[in-house]
Amino acid sequence: MSDLWGSRSVVLTGGAGFLGSVVRRKLEERGSARITVPRRSDHDLTQRDQVEKLFAEADPDMVIHLAARVGGIGANLERPAELYLANLLMGTHIIEEARIREVDKTVLVGTICSYPKFTPVPFKEGDLWNGYPEETNAPYGLAKKAILVHAQSNHAQYGQRFTYVLPTNLYGPGDKFNASVSHVIPALIKKFVEAKESDASTVEVWGTGNATREFLYVEDAAEGLLLAAEKVDAPEPINLGTGEEIRIADLARLIAELVGFGGDLTFDTSKPDGQPRRAVDTSRAQAALGFEAITPLRAGLRTTIDWYTAHREEAEAATL
């Protein structure tokens, strides 16, 4: 366990969210850091003056920036401008205020959506700039890449210290199950639970089912992020993942089995698949952080399904 945290003041943006709430708990378990979690009602991080106010109040030694506007393919298609601008502005203001106030270290979280549409699998960090992202992911993914460029530029010109991690698709208890923002795992869990309850004979899955994804349990992701905060001070991005790839069709069948849905699956090929394949090279995380994901997909899905069925109103309420 690192003694880095001590009595530090840490600003944890997005600390009430899906990943952030787990990071906060793990921070509290690590030591006596004073943690400030800004809420949108008090600090709109897309506004420069609100970020200045936050830093003046918290006087942080470290910033962990997890706040983001996110969604699945549906949200990406419906609100691309909002997702691009909000994420770009939040990252820009956080990085600049951390530089101006000489915050010791800034931890930034990118997205697997930033990789080019046709990236050789497994994705290596050096491939990040070898093409344009998949179109439905591009606005969000490019905003996150711009934040990396900003941090790297500040590091080169001003010596600003930061670390930047690229988690693959996250899932787990606390995820968002509202259809307007949910990603593939919560969307499928919700569909199969409802289909079982209604005795439906079929469940429709978006796309061909042939696209692949890699999924990282939220507890593992939070641990990797804090290891990066503790151990890394370098401008190169670091993938966080399991290195294991699964077809969406196989994922859907696994979730159906775990939920206990015995009907058929159909695939709506008029809907987009998104990026054709996703799986990351985790060798840099292993070498730099000693990080290795420990939660098998089946076990993580089982825990996520159990959490959803016990907290459905809470799970389906989140829309941002």
C-alpha cells in the first residue's frame, strides 16, 4: 500500500459517479487524504470560473479528473456536439487550473473510443494516432485525445506532472441502466431481465453481433487508476484492460444464461456495430504499474446483474 496519500488534499471530479465512487472508497481505504468531490449543482466544470472557484476552495495537491459526459451508441448519435464540447471544456479547464496553481499531479482518464476505427488488435498505445476513430465515437474520443495533447504540451513547456490512463469498456455495480445513456452490458442486462419477467420469446440485440469488445470490471479499473496516480509520472498514455476479447453475440448469450432467459436472440443489422474490434495490449500497465485485472467476466457479470435486480430504480434513474 502506497504512503503517497498521507494528509493530501485531493480533488476527485466525478467522484459520485460510477467509477468515481469506487475510486473514492479505495482512496479512503488507502489513508487520510482530504477528498473533495465537486457536484454539478455547485461547480459546473465546463465553466472556467467555476473550476477556479473549486480549486480555490479545495487547494488540492492532486487532481483526479473522472467527470465526463458519456453514453452508448445511441447517445453518441443523438448528442455528438454536447459530448464533444462538454468533455473538451472540462478537461481543458481542469488541466489549466492545475498548471496555474502548481498542483503536484493531475490524473486524467481517456477512453478506448479514441483509438482509430481499424486499429490492429490488441491496441497498443503507440497506435493512438494512426487513424480516425469510429464515427459514432469520434466526437467523444477526439475530445479526450485533445486533453492528452494539452497535458503533454504543458508537460513539455511547463513541466506539469500528470498521468493519463485509457480504460477499456467498464462495467459493474453502480453502472447506468437508463436506455438514454447505457452502454452495452447494462443495456443487455436490462433487456434480458425484462424479457424474462414478461415471458418474451425473443430479445433483439443492436448490430450484427460480430463486433468485439473488452470489458474491465469497475473495481479493477479503480485500482489501476490509483496505481497510476501512485507510480507514474510520464506523458505516455497507459491502457487499462484485461487483454480478453469477446464477440457481442457471445456476450449477449452469456448474459442471457446468467439472467435465466431461455428465449431466442435476434440481431438488428440496421443498427450500427460501432468499432469492429476492441482489445488492448496491457503490457505497459503490467510493467509500469504491476497492474493485472483479477475479475473474470462471468463473475463480474453475475455481481452486476445481482446489483441491478436489487437496485433497479436507482440504476435506471441516472441519465447523465
